[in-house]
Amino acid sequence: MADHTPPLESGQLLSPELPILASPPPSAMVNGEGSQQVILVQVNPGEAFTIRRDDGQFQCITGPAQVPMMSPNGSVPPIYVPPGYISQIIEENGVRRVLVLPQQPDFHPGGHSPLHHPPPPPHAHLPAFIPHPTMMAPPPHLYTGMAGGVGDMNSQYISQYHPAHIYSEQVSADSHPPHGRPPVVHRDDRTSKTYERLQKKLKERQGGGGGLVKDSPPPSPHKTCVSPSGQDVHNGVGGKGLEVEPDQPGHASASADKPPGRGRNGESEVLDEEALALQALLSTVTGPVVSDVQARSAVVTWSEPTRLVTESSPEEKPSSSGTFSYDVSSSNTGKDGKYKSMYCGEELSATLETLRPATDYHVRVQAMCSCVKGSPSEAVSFTTLSCEPDPPNPPRKSSGTKNTLVLQWKAPCDNGSKVQNYVLQWDEGKGTGIYEQCYYGPQRQYRLTKLTPASRYSFRLAAKNDMGVSEFSEVVDLFTSCSVPLPPFPPELEKAGVTWLCLRWQRPNSSPKEDDIYYVLEMEEEGSGYGFQPSYDGDELSCTVRDLHRSTKYKFRVAAYNSEGKSNPSQVVEFMTSPDKPSCPCRLVIRGRVLPQRFTVAWEPPKDNGGAAVTKYVVELSEGLSGEFQNPRPSWSRDSDSRCRPSAGVSWELVYSGPALEHQCDGLKPGCSYQMRVYCMSTGGQSPLSETMQVQTPAVPPGSCQPPRLVGKPKAREVQLRWAPPQVDGGSPVSCYCVEMCGQHSEDSREAYQGPDTDCLVGGLMPGKTYGFRLRAANKAGFGPLSERLEVTTGPGAPEPCRAPSCTCKSPSCVVVSWEAPPSNGAAVTEFRLEWGAAEGSMQVCYSGPNLSHEIKGLLPASSYFCRVQAVNAAGVGPFSEAVLCQSPCSVPAAVGNIYVLKESQMQRFHRSEEEIEEEEEEEEEEEDDDDSGGSSTRPAPYYSPSTCLGISWDAPNDHGSEITSYLLDLGEKQPIAVGPVTRHVIQHLQPDTSYRIRIQALNSLGAGPFSHTFKLKTKPLPPLPPRLECTVFSHQTLRLKWGDGPTKTSDALQYQLQMGDKSGRFSSVYKGPCHTHKVQRLNESTSYTFRIQAFNEAGEGPFSGVYTFTTPRSPPAAVKAPRVERVDDGCCEVSWDALLPMKGDPVIYTLQCMMGNSDFKQAYKGPSTSFQVHNLQPNSDYRFRVCAIRQCQDAPELSGPFSPTVTLSPQRTDPVAVGAVATAGARPESGRARRSLTDEQCAFLLLMAFAVIAILIAFIIQYFVIK
């Protein structure tokens, strides 16, 4: 074998045609333990190793490689070698070595070795070898393969085993030797023979050619043994795959002859032979000698390996250039048990430490040198001495009272000598650390009496045998029980809330700290009548009692208890919960009349005072209103949302705080709006704010104004006056001004102007005269006082105003305006100015000149226009004449502008658009009366389908002075539709999914106007109609409904909605989807259910179908259990069965049927009884009986349930066996022909027995003929 194989790539190891089969490691795989054996197969360079996997394919592994494999059944694998080679098994010390050697005359010829093949694995599905991947770590690269039974290979695969393969397997020492040879147990003889045979082969090779030997293997790539770091090297090959556990027998491998013609030189052959010789030398180490055996240690000595002397020349003896090292391992589970390494070094003696007392050990030595390990020596047994016991565990308390403690403990390890006595020590409860003996004896429990209650005692324990006393255990502290605690002090109140009280109490002074004391807090509510009820139970010294009533007195007491009992309760204390915040004051009202500067507000106390009296009320006032409170009416109102949504920027002022329920607010501003709110306070806190009330003070007339002032120079007939608003408006904006005029020496005045402007032009004056003017302002409260007087003198006069002009209509768009010249007032009129406009206040000059007429064109028909004229002379411009209204003649209507499409929801409300809108107010007044009478006078609204109807609306055009009487709707090919004077219409009876071109024309009494622009509209497709609903399957709890023609798919994704009605007539959806069937479950028996169905798709929802009614049937009774038959005498038997409960008030009767032999069943009984005697039975005849229950319905026919299982009454037989069977069994359930054949259990038992007998016979034949 090569000294060491270098690391190789995966491509060098495997054939590319056959993949590697990776197998997971077995669940329990150890070297040399259990039934699993590890086998190392080394493949040399240039050689191949073939295995077969589970799937029947073959995998070829080329060398150099090491393949760890495992035999799951623990058997020696069958070895197939090439022609000219043979295998031999050598066993010693539980280790089997399989040597593959060239065929020699003393061996059997042929391609197969005369090995005894072990039986196949116990399970056919397990492979003969399981690769061990955990042992295949580089270097070198190791690969795993799964072989499914190498013994089944054909001859063409056997020829691939060019080299000899070496298997090493560890088996138990009692394995059967191959070929019937006795096992070789003498180590020196076996080593000597192996060494002589190897030396002979080496001599023959060297003498044959003197140089390279034909068919010799190639030289090893390494001349010396190089062991990788951290790995052991066995037999010149390194890697984890060849590691041997220290506590396991080592694996050894021997090299056989190689085929000739493959080597390059003979040096590696010499090194391989030297390694084998060195291994044989290391295996001659003698067994160790054990001395100075103590309880936990022993001294082991051994001698160096003995060199062998053979007939070979001295230069052919193996040489060892390195020093020997030794591995000492021991086992306490027997000679063949698991060994543990205890020492590894170069000394010839070692002291084994950490041994167990009084334990049998086996120790062996294994020699190593230069990376080569020899076989372990013979195991030597010895027994350690006994010693004192191990320290026991601390004692534990099993029971106890106030004055006693019962201790128990477990026996420790006696270390080879039985424990005779135990030493128990305690500190007598002093806690000083000084312990005294309180018990000495063989018992494992002890009772201490006369102890102090609630005290701590420390204990420790030691065990004693013939060898001495053990160390003491750990110290354990135990306590005695306490007495019943004294009543604690009454609980104290820490803090009180509205619905909770936090209480605290103290621990009883007489109870020791070591005692576990628990407390029970009891509470009694005032006036409840239930007495004290526990509200807390625990070890805490405080508790918060919750869910209490506000401002309520509660009584409390506390009691303490421990393991000995419960104390008397403490003194009763009484605490009271805090009051809650009161609710807000209610019903804010104004008492009396609201004056301009004061008003009185009143309120009522809160409905809930929170458990405490209200101490004071607080009134807050805010001037001005937020946006949501603006109200121009001079009245007060309340808004309930103002408290929840106060306006930002409102400033509140405290105007009152006291116990009264009303307050007078004075010093207010007239005509000003105020907001008011109230809240109250008590010992429980401040209430929420009340509703905000709005109050507005009434306004007063405004104050005196300043005199008006003259604007510009006075004219002959008019003056321009202007003034400023009064400083005081009286709480309301000034809405009007009045100017009064009087003569110079006259006090009689007349109104010259009244209006909202702050200036006016006073006309109609005489030129050169003096006039007096006074001014006063007015608001909604009335007029204020007059101002001081202003005197003005007029200048020269302008022309008089012209008379009203006259208008003559020449056509609907042309008017001729003419007028007359006014008096000139001393100056000739030089010019006339004509103003024309659509409104009286927005007229513009359309003509200026000396003519007395003017023609105006481009007017709108049936339109109103205003015109006026004025004269101009040298003195100025005269006043305008009166404005004249000119009405242009009427004409046909204008064209309709825009057309709109009505939505479907607007179409459904179309019928309400005209008549009901006018009567809406009357219907709202009568709504309450209609609700009380329970009826409604409204007619059902018609339904307009968007598939056959188009709803349109349009803007009404200008009627040009004549009211529009109708509209004409042109649809193109269809007949035009005439409608009334409306602006929307629903066109019906159209084709679905069709486009229409629509235009509209307006008509009045003068004729038809022009058509509008053409608009293109389209109707929607028709919604689907509801399918027919059918009930296909029904039972007393379910109904399966079906509709439609089947699952045919359509392009519009047709779906259905199934609704079921309830007792009140309302329908709820039970299914919505594309299916055509639905099963309605959880129904009641004999109940009618109503259903309706609707189909819908993208075009919309179709109408609902009519209401279908389906009724569930009554449920039949359940099956009766198999009846019981008892023979009364030879001609009579009694049949009984279990009764069923009545079904919803319906009684249940039973029908008993009987069948004799193979005839039909006949009714033997029908009635409510649960038993019946059948008479006149014929001997030697089989009778079969069965029972069914019948439900007697009151208004329906009877319902029969299923029959029970049939029972058979066998005839009485004359032989004693039959008579006994009939007497004991009476009747048996029917089983067909089973009484004349075996049951399944009996057949299985017979098959099992037959299989066991055959297995025993086969085992006996194999044992007798094959093995022996």
C-alpha cells in the first residue's frame, strides 16, 4: 500500500458517466458498537472500485481514494475478487482482517474465494453497505457510494477489480470463524506467520528480476509518512477516514500482491513492507501489569514490543528509526465494552486517576511509532477498592407542625460498602453555625419534637459505612409552622376616588417575619343589606377597591391568616368615595323682556349633582357671534352644538358667580348680539359647560346728523347736497336718509329726498330763490331727530324738462323715438340729448342734436327699453324728461342651446318633477297624518329602463315675448315627438343598444323657432330577465335550488342574486355569483320558505322574479339499534329494542318484521311498545327480525325510518353443544354464511402460525445443513 495518497480533484476520482450517490449518514453509527460496522476500502492509483446503488445503477470510483462504508447489519460483506486472487479472513481479539492475496496452490482455484457468505440483510430495502460521509474529509478527497448488494454483480463488473481490495471490519469476539477454522487467539503465532509470509513474497520479487518487478504497483508519491495537522496516520494513509477512537480496537489493513507491470520502481514496495513489519512489531506489546490498586487510582506498567527473529537475513528485518509511544485505555463495561483513553505518552508506566471505587476495570495498551499503530494488547482486569460513601443530598422536610419537623433523605452511593448509619446534625435553631448531632442510626427519616413555632433550623447529613464517614451534605434551612396570627390593625385610607378607594394595613406585630401571612379584606356597602363581602385575598399590605359608587360610605375590615388558621377581623372602619363632577346646568331661558341695555337670564340646577351640593354657578358672557351663530333676527335662541364646537376667537367674560339661579346682565349695547353659557361647581369639581345661548338686544333710532353741505355752485333749478352718517347708529345700521326742504320765511316743509345715499340732487327749484334744508337718519327702529338748517340760494334756470317722448315700433327690431321742445326759460334750446337703455338706471346717450326724432335699430324682440330726453340752452342743460318704457313686439322663440343626458337615478325621479314639486309643501304638512294612519297616497313610481328609454334635458331658449307652448323632438327616422312646455323628457319605446340623433325645436303662439344642433345619444343594452327557480333536491334541513340553463359562459358575465324572505316579508341575499345551483342549509323541517331571484350583468340589474315558495318535508325518525331476541320456550321468543324520543310532539310507534328461512319479511307487530313476543315458532327454522320506527304526524301521513340491523334466532339443536350455545347466546346478529367459515381474525392467526412453523423449519434446515 502507498504511504500517503496526495489530494486529488473530483474529476480524477469518478467516471463522468456515473454520478456519485450521496447518502445521508445513518442515525446511529459508531465504530465497533451496535450492529453497524465501518469498513475502509483503499483504492490505489490506476485502480477502480465499483459499487451498485439502490436504483440498480453502478458507480465506479477510481484511485487513489479511500471509501469508508458501513454494514448496517453487522455482517462481513461478501468479497468478490478478480481471477487469480483470493481473499482470506484472519480474526483476533474481535478484529477481522480480510486479506486479498494472489491465488496459491493451497487455495481453491477460480474467480471466487471459498468464503462463507453471511445471510443477506434482515431488510431487503437496506443496502449491504452504507457509505459513511462523515469519515471522508480531505486530504485525500473521499467520496461515498451506495452499494445495493455487491454479491449480485455480473461477471463483467467483477473484472474491474484490478487490484486487491482490503477490508477491515470490527466484529464481536464470538463471531463464527470462516471455513470452520478455529479462531486464532495467540497473538505471537499470528504475527510470526504474517511476517514470514510477507518476507517470502518480498524475497521472490527481488530474486525474479533484480530490478523492477512486472505488474508491480507504481511507487508512492511520498517517501516518508507525513501526517496532516490534527489527524492521526494509520498504516501510512492519513485522513479522518482512518482515525480510530481511543476506546475502540484499531483497524488494520494489509497489502496484497499487485498485478505485474504497473510500478515505476521498487522503493515504495520496500517502504510498504517495512510499515507492515513495523505494525507487526508494535502488535507484540505485552499486556499491562496493574499494581497499587486504590479506591480511585491504580498504577499500570508494561514493557516494550518484542522484536521477532525469523529465517530472513538480518538486513531484511524491519527497522524502526522512531521512538515508541503508548496509549493506555480502560473500560468499566466489560472486556468488549467501550474503552476510554487514560494515558498517552512514551513512559512504560502510568497512574490511572478518577476511577470509581469498587468497580471492575479492563485495561489494555496500544503501541505506536512513526504514524503506525499496532494492535491493542490483551485486556487485564482489576477491581478498585471500596471507600467511604459519597456525600448525601441534603435532607428535606416531609411534614411538620408548630413544634415538630419530620425529615427524610435518600441513600447516597455506598462506594462498595453498604451504608450502615446516618449522622444528622443541627444548629438547634441558634444560627451560630455550630452543629450538634441530633440523630445517629440506619433509618432515612427522623422526627424532631419540642421545637419553637415559626423558627428556622439548619441541618446537614453524613453517611457512614465500614470504610468511614462521608463528607457532610450542604446545609439546608427548614422552618416550623406558626400560630394563628393576631387581628391586624384596621385598614387606613391612602387615597379616595370617585369609584375607588386605596386602603393600606399593617402586618400583625406578633407574627414572625418568616411566617407567610395572607390577608382578607372585607367590604360592606351602606344600605346594601348583604353584609361584609371579601374584596381582596393575598399577601399584599395594600389594595385598591374599584367599581364603587360615588359619594357612598363603605365599611371595611381586614383579617390575617396563615397555614394554622385565620385571625379575627380587625375593627370596622368607614370610608366614603369622593363625589363626581356635576352635570351642566340645564334649560337656559330669558326671563322677561330683552331691553336694549339689559336682560335677565335664568337656569335650572343640574340633573345630576355628582353626589354633592352645588356651591356656586358661574355665568360667562361673550359679545359678538361666530359664523355659525349669525342671525339678523332680533330674538334669542339656543344652539346645542355650541358647547361641543366653540368658535375660535370668542372671548368670554365672567359676569356672575354665586348660588342664585338667575342673573340680570346690564350695561349692554343696543342692537348687539351676545353669547351666554353657565357652569356650576361643587366639591366634586367643575361641571361641563352648558349649552350656549344667543341673545340679541333690540336697536334704538340713530342720533342727530350734521347739517347737509352744498356741493359746487347752486344752479337755477337744483342744488347738490351731501352729508355724513350720524355718529350714533342706535345699534342698527342706517338704512335711509330723509332731506326736508322749506321756504326762506316759511316753516312748512316738504320732503325733498329719502334714500340710502349720502348725497342728493334737489330739483324743481325756482331760480334766484332761497331754500332751507334739514336732514335726519333712520334705521330699523325708526327715524332720529332733525339736524340744524342749511340755507341755499339758486342761480339762473336751465330749460324746462321735456315732455315724455313717444315711441313707434316699425318692426320687432326698429323703433322711432320723437319728442317736443320744452319751455326755454329765456334761452333758446340749442340741443336735445336722447338716452336709451335696457334698464332705467343704465341708459346711455344714443342721440344728441337739434332734431325732434330719432330711429333706433338692432333691438331684440319682446324686450323692454327705457328712453328719456333733455334740452340744452345757454344757461345750461335742462332736466331729463320722464323715462318712457318701450316694448318691442314679440317674435318666434330662439334656438335651443344645450342638451343634457339624464342619469338613471334622475330618470327614476322624473315623474316627480312637475306636479309633485308644487305640492311638496302640502305633502310635508300631511306627512305626520299619513304616518299615523299607516297608509300612503303616493302612487308607485314608473320604472324607466335605460335600455329602452333616453332621458334628456335642455336649457329653455328665449321665448321673445311669447310664452313657449311646446317643444318638438326630432329623432331622425322616427316620428317627431311633441312635448309640453317642459325642459326635460324621457323618450320611451326605443331599441336597446341603438344610437339616435336628436334635435329640439321650440314653439310659441307666433310660430316655430329654429332647430338646435344635432346631438348623438345611445341606449344601453337590455338587462337580463330573471330565470325560473326550481327545487331539485330537498330534505328536512336543506333545499337545493336550480335556475338557468346550465354553466354556459356568456360575454356579459351574467350573475345571479338569490334572496330568501323572512317572517316579516323582508328578503335577504343568500347567494350572489355566477353558479346555477345553490344549497340552502340549516332549515327547519316542515317549514315553507320564500325565494326570489334576480339576474344582472354589465347592462344593469334585471327585475326580480316572482316569489317562489318551497316547503321542507318532515324528518323521518332515526334508525333503531339492533333488537335483542331471547327464546322463551320452544315455540316462543321475545324481541325487545330501544325506544326513541318523540319528535316535536309527534308520537313514535314501531314495526317489527319477521322472516323465516329465505322467505320475505312479514309484519309481526306494529305499535308503541318496545318489546313483543312471537309465538308459534317452527322448530329447526331460522328466524330473522328487524325493527323500524314510524313517526305519526298529525296532519300528514306516517313517516317510516330505516330498518335496524337484522338479528337471527337459530333453531334449537339436539346435540349438547348446540343446546348450550342457544341457551347462552339466545340470538346472534346476522352474518350471512360467516357461521360456516372462519372470521378474519381467525384466518390471520392461522396464517401467522403457519408462517412461524415454516420459519422454524427453514431455520432448522439452515442450521443443520448449511452451518454445520
